[in-house]
Amino acid sequence: MRHEHDESSARGTNLGKRLLADRKEAGALLARQLSEYRGHHALVLGLPRGGVPVAAEVARQIHADLDILAARKLGAPGHEELAIGAITADGTRYLNTDLTDTLDVTTAYIEDVSEREQLRARRQERAFRAGQPALEIDGREVIVVDDGLATGATMRAAIWSLRRGRPKKVVVAIPVGSAESCASIDAEVDDLICLHSEEPFHAVGMYYRDFSQVSDEQVIALLSEYRQRPSPIAALLRAQRGH
């Protein structure tokens, strides 16, 4: 496993004080760091909603397949913006037990919020795929992409869920992130790419000039448009032949 989030890294790209233009630029910069996966029939998974535009640009540039993996934050009682954990559509759940113990969160609350958010994750995946099946994970190099990593709760739940599908390799690629969360996630995966990390880490949106909210319709359109394209591998072969 390699750390890609400091200035001493061979592949790391420390942004310093420069802001990312938008999620598309973030994806383009990540794709440069992921060039070794180009043409490997890799699968790029975006975490909806904000991670999907980043993932779409990564997939386009490295000729990979594109899909989603919905992971929903579990908010603390009375403070939904504070993540005590996360859950995916298949029920894989991560809990920050230190936080739940500190806040004295009841088991009943955890089960209630988990059931509610898992249902929302399932609905998201069905709606965003517009009736199309999930793409195959077994035996593939899978790159999980989001637009930033703050607490890491949703990313951890996504990784745990993904492992159940027996991928060949799990890579996490993020434009910006908390240094602490990056180090924690790095221990969970085969490779971690982060263009810029720091502590203290500010809100993800503060690292972008344009951090407009991504709508459900935009996610559906990106996935639909990408799936209508020719096979990424066929496109790569044509490019290599000079066509």
C-alpha cells in the first residue's frame, strides 16, 4: 500500500492553496495518478451523489467501466450531520463505536437509523441505475471514488461491502481528505490515491471553486451516458491501432 497524500510521495500531488475547479477537474487529476490501471478492465465505483462526476471522469480517461456504490451516513441523534457510522444498500454497516459510546447512542436508535438509511441506499441504487444491473466485481480491480474524505465513514462501509464481492484489488481514489482519515482508510485497501490531505481538514467543499450540489438527475444522466458508450476496452484497442 502506498500513501499518495504528501509532498514526498512519488505520485502524490499536493495542491497547496490551489482550489480544484470542479469535480470534473478532480477526476482528471486523479486519472493521471491511476494510469497504471488504464486498459485493465478496471471498474470505477462512484459514491453518490458527489463522487459520481469525479468517478465518471476517472473512468473515461483510464478506459474503465463505471458504476455506483451507495453508502449512507448514519447521523447522530439530534445532530444528523455528525456521522456515527454508515451503511450500504446490501446492509454492510460501519459504526464508530468510540463515538456511539461517548454519545450514549442506544441500540434501538442505531437499528432504526440503519434500517432507514439502508432503504434509502437501495432506492438510490435502483433509481440511479435506471433498471440496469450492477456491474460485476468478482476478480476485478475496483477503484472507489468520492469527491472528498472527511470522517471516512461512508468510504469504510463501501470498502467492507465491496470486499464481499471478491474483487482482485481495491483502490480508493479521492481528490482531498483528512490526513487522519486517509491513514485509516489506507490500512483497509490495496492502494490509496489522495491528491491533497491535511490536518486540520476543512469541509470538502472548501477545496473546490465550484462545489455545486449534484442532483439525482445528473447522476442518472452520467451513468446512462457512460453505459451507452462503446466498450472501454474496445475504445482503447481502437486508439492503439490509430483509428
